[in-house]
Amino acid sequence: MRKQATLFLLMITFSMVFAGAVSAQEVETVVLDGNGNPVEIACLGENVTVAVDVNNTGELDIEDPYVPIYIDPETGLDIDPATAIMTYYYDDGTYDTYNNDPLDPFFEWCDIHQTWEWWVGWAVEDNDMWPGEAAILTVKGTVTDIGPITVTADLVGWDEYTEQYEILDSDSYTFQSVPCPHPCHGATVPMQATGSPLALAALGLLSIIGGAIYGKLR
């Protein structure tokens, strides 16, 4: 039940963040925090989840689909392939969930392309994604750099006419990494850090004392 609820929340997140997308063959990307919300600002060292959604709402199948995932800068995220989970939704309304197997992975680092690659077609016997089918990948990572971090995913499929792989859709998600504690994350900023609140309090106190003395003199 917990897994189903998580998947449901993931699908709601995608629909809210990417409402209005109408492409027949599409990929959507988002980075989530520990509460399952899209990340805007993350702390250095914070654990996040990269989620990628692939949909085939067209009339043709996608032959041998896979998704290269790029991290910019490369030092921005430390991805853990052992945490990768794929949920594949078939055209009959059923679905299966798979954990990444290091002996037969559907998600792994590719030295040739220097990128992470998600083989969507791994989940089906003919390796093709048929109309009405969809898949979601989630994989955990740790924020390892400061500044803007962008995660880009390309949906790639085999084109039998050109006899080569073609990019069908692309999407990216950017968030900001900062050193923590940071005010945006509810960190308490000591009053002594700037001295301004203490100075204002002292000025107010002096005004009260001065007013009292002035009143007595009159």
C-alpha cells in the first residue's frame, strides 16, 4: 500500500509540475526532496530523488527506448544506481515494479556516452514501448556541489527508416544548491551575527530612559 501511495504521489507531482504537456512521446524530469516535493533549493550533502517519467500517448510504438540522463555540472549529484526503481505501466492497465539488478541493470553509467542511461525497453520482451504505456524511474542521489544543478533527460528511440537512434523528446529540471544552514531551510540566524537587532533594542531602551529623565527634569 505504501508503494502504491508513493507512485500515486509521484504521478500527481508530474501532473502538477508539467500540466499542459501534449507531446505524444514525452519525457518529464523532476528532482524531489525527502518529502516528495519538487526541489527549489537544496543543501550541500542533502539526499534527493531524481524522477523521470516516459509516456507513449501516440499511435506508434517506440522501438528500443532508452533515456540518457545528464547532470550539469557532473559534480552536482552523486547518483546511487543501486537505489534505482522502475515502474512500467502496460497498455492493459497493469504495472510491474523492478529494482535495479547490478548483474542485469536497466540503469547504469555509460562510459562511452559519459552519462547515466535508463533502458526503458528492459521491462518488456520485445523491448518496444507500445501506445498507452508509460514508465517511471526513481533513483536517489546526494547533492555534492554548490550552485545551479540541472538534470536533463532525453527520450531516445530507434528509427527503422534512418536506421539510427533519434531523440524523440527532452526535458530538464534545475534547482539551486547552497551551503547549509541556510535561512530558506528554517535555520536560526543568531541575533549576534549582524548586531542590528541588539542595536535597535539598545536604542529603544535608551529612548525610554531618556524620555523618563527628560520628564523629571521638566
